[in-house]
Amino acid sequence: MAPPEAVETAPSPQPAGPSGAAPAQPAAVRPELPGEAATASSRGRADPDAPAAATPPPVAQSRQDGFSFGSYGRVVAATDFRGRPGRDADIVAHGSRLDESSYVELTLRRDDHWQKTGASTGVVTTLAVAHPIFHHDGVFDASIAVRNLYLEVSDLGVKGLSLWAGSRMYRGDDIYLLDWWPLDNLNTLGGGVGYAIDERTSAALHGGLSRPQGLFFGQVVERPSPFNQVGAASVELLARQKLIGSARAAHVVPLPGGAGLKGVAYGELHTLARGQRQTEPNVPNVPNVYQRLPADSGYVLGAEIGAYTGERDTHVNLFFRYAGGLAAHGEFATPVQLAADGTTAGAREIVVALGGNWERGPFGVMVAGYLRSFRDASPDLDLHDVDEGIAMVRPHVFFGDLGGLAVEASYQAQQRGVLSTPGAPPGSLEAPEGPHAASLVRFGVSPFVTPAGRGDLSRPVVRLIWALTLRDAGARGLYPEDDVFGLRETEHFFGLGAEWWFNTPS
């Protein structure tokens, strides 16, 4: 998946391009649909043999003073066997990683321990570059984003107390197969405080501001220059910042043999101030007519339950998340369908997700899946209302310690509400009857080599990837006219790729 982007409705990338915090989607991906979600494409683990994400980190990580470098990255060269580049064929917001495009994060970190106060600091800067890269299209340009730029202070007067300020990817546990953080995944500009009581119990608070793109948040109009100067000046008539606050508490119950149970409680509060915008800006000889926009708000309530063995990344995590009002549209979304009072009241998103990994001897298996239901604030069903889900399994077999073979199977389905066109005859193509349902099945095979040794999550890795996608008529109907994905029942993706991560902060 690509980095997060601005969206029209529920957390969903929009075809027009990025929000203020993320690079644009490459052209060679499936069409972006309202009601979908994207997530940042990064994952990090310094030691591939360390416990999985479900295992809690120590209260304070011991870092040596000085500079360090880290990276998450993947690079893929792929074809569809028909002369075109391989491209993402998922129809759900969070699908298989088999056909992801190239993406890299480069992290420079500076750590210092201050003897006078006993505190430690870390300055983290992460630069991300998304596909297309120069050697693919020959364009000497890049889609670049600053993903981390913050200072964190640990043991601030009290052991276990931390404080941070800046811009960061602020997230918890992920589901690797889906490249997704289902519970807590904020791209935020602000700050926070955390306290680790011991290695088992911790809590954190955070607050951040954002000004997404779109007329729901901002409007620029032309006005005469002051003092009767020639020409006009641009005035930001509407500039509404969204405030997002979050709270997270986690507790681990240790079990014999290094195993444990983990519980997380999580919540968010989204608020947006009132404002006004001009109904017909920059139109000559039309008087200024202003529209008042009411204040808005929303919230998230969620939880995670996890279990891990402490051996070879074996774990399972179950997530639940409910978002209402403004929060149902994510961080950078521009709501389209509103309630009668002009707010997002009544919008909601429900997510239930599961991810896990099991390994023994030369065998391993990863599983993932989720169900998601989104409704916008309008009372009637429309294209933006979506129910979707995926079930996925990826077994591995290792031939010694240097490589192995992974196979993958997944089923994806979604259903969108009625799309009605005013004045269209009933039963016509312009006024379809009932919801639109779509589904596909995907199979994949990926032989790989890894110098890090045996393990489903051992990195770095070099691999061949072949994926076969079988889509039904509903899935083909999600694409515009003349898009080959709307014409083909079967799709191939064949490529050579590499993936790595080390010393990453998220």
C-alpha cells in the first residue's frame, strides 16, 4: 500500500493526489474509491529474531550516544505478462502485500544521555520516497515526504516518564500481511507524554494539529490588493485546523516460558472549529455570499487483545475499533456526505481485525483478516457507504536457513450502497438497483532467500513473486471505462523484489 493520502470520505485515498503529509499514489495502481483507507508503508525491527510486535518493548531502550541510521524499504520490478507494469489488484482498503510498489524510508537518529539530569534524548528524522522511482520512468524527480521529525526525552526527572514534540508516525501493533495498523496509527504534528510504570504497564497521551486539503477545511479567494495597488492578493478565507487527541494504556500479563498476554485500551477525540467560506468565490460581478460551517467533532474507542509465546515471532492479535462523527473519516479525509446540520454527526466506522504468526521447525504460517463497515453522515445509502473484508493465509516452508518458499491465498469482498442519479429512469444503468457487490480470489507463490536465517519475518529478503487474481464482474465494475482491470477476469503479477528493515523507530 502507499503512504496515507487525502480522501473524500472514510479513510480513503483520493485520485486527485496527496494530502499535506504524504506523497501521491503512483499512476499504476488500482483506481482509488471513496470509503477506502490507506496506511503508511513501513515496519521496523532491529533484530529479526526478536519477539513479534505483540511482545512489549522494555521500559527504556538502551541506546549508545551518537548517530545511527535505519531504514525500511522494498523495491520491486514487475510485469503483468502482457507488456504492462505489475500493479496493485486489491479491491479492499488493506489487501495483500504481494503486489506492493517500491517504497523506502531513511531514518537518521541522534541519541544522547545527559549525565547532569539523568535524562536521555533522541532526535529522529525519517525521509520517505515513493514509487515511481527514476529507473522506472526516467523522470529525474521523486515523491518525497517527511514522515518523522521529532525530539523525545526519556526519564524526564522520573524513571519511565517520557515527553516528545514534533511530527511523527504514532502507532502501535500492526498486521504485517496487510501492511496496516488497525487500532492506533496517527500521522501527527504535535506532542505527547508517556509513563511506563514497569515493563508490563504503560500509558500515553498525545495531541496534534492538522489542516487537511479540501473545501471542508480551507478556501483561498482573491481580494483587491491594499492601498489601491494594481492586481489582487490571495486570502485564506477558511483555514480550519483539526485537533486530534489520543490516549493509550497497555498491560502485559507474563506467562511461563517467556509467553504472555497483552491488552490495550485506546481512544481518540477529534475536534474542528467553526468557520465560513464563500459560495461562489472569484466570480466577477457576483456579490460575496458566505456560508457558515458549524463546529464538528468525533471520537474513537478501541481495544486490542494479544498473546505471544516469546519464541520465533509466534503471536496473535485481535483488534476492535469504533469511530464516530468526524473521526470516522480518518485524519486527512474530506467528508462529502454530511448530515442536515452540515456536520459529520451520524457517520461511523467499525473495524474488527485479526493478525498472527506461528512457527515450528521448518514450517510457519501467517494469517490475517478484517471486517470493516463505514457509513457517512447522510441517511441514505450511497457509493461512499461500504462494507468490506479480507481473509488471508500465507504458509512458509524453509529449506535450511538461507531460504524457502511462501504461498498465499486470500479472498476479498466489498459491498457499496446505492448510487442514484437524479432524474434517471428506474432500473436504468444510471440508477442501479440495490448495493454493488464485488469480490476476488488471489493465489500467490514466492520463493525467497534471506541471509538472516529461518523465520517468517526474517529480513532482509530477496524474492520472486507471482500472484494470480481472479475477479468477478462486480470487481471489474469498480474500475472506469477502458481500464484493463475492468476488462480482465484474470490478472498476473510477476516480479523480483527485495525488502529490508533495521533500526526503524516505528
